[in-house]
Amino acid sequence: MESKDLWVELRPDRPSYMMLKGTYGEKIHQAYGTTRQGVRWRFGRIYNDIYVSAFETILFIEKTFGTQLRDHAIRISQERHALRQEIVNNGLNSADLIDSRRQDRNR
């Protein structure tokens, strides 16, 4: 994606869907060890199934409970992402050690 060999297009249909475009043959195989068909399948699964389904769920929840939950959900997801990054950067540690580090920083 960084070298602009790949891009995503919206295909208008009923319903619309995203399509991976570009040249992603040998580079993808070398980088990820998968075929072009594997790339297409994974892209379709991740973006058209999982990513779009997540937004469908969000729309359902917000229609039912209102949009005031969005700010809380964004904050929680950012906190979870930060914790995952901390685990990656510090290695796998016990939850007690991570919590004690967090408490030390907050003092």
C-alpha cells in the first residue's frame, strides 16, 4: 500500500462492496507468502465482511441506544490499543506488573 501498488475502489452495486486493485503478485507473495487469490480472499473477508459488519453493528447499537455511546467506545478502544502497544514494546508481562507501572506513572 505504501508504494501505491495497491488501492481500494468502491464498487457500486446493491449493496456496494470494496475491491482491491493494483499489482500485488510477486511482492505480496514474497512479503506474506500467499497467492494473489489468497490476498483477494483475505481482503474480501477482512474489509467486506468483518470491517463493514462492525459498522453495521455500530449503527444498530446507536439506533437503539443513541450516539452518546460513541465517545465512550472510542476512548475504550484507544486505551485497549495503547495497552496492546505497551505489551508489544515491553514483552509479555503479567497484568499486575503492567498495572503497577501504570500506577507509578499516574503518581
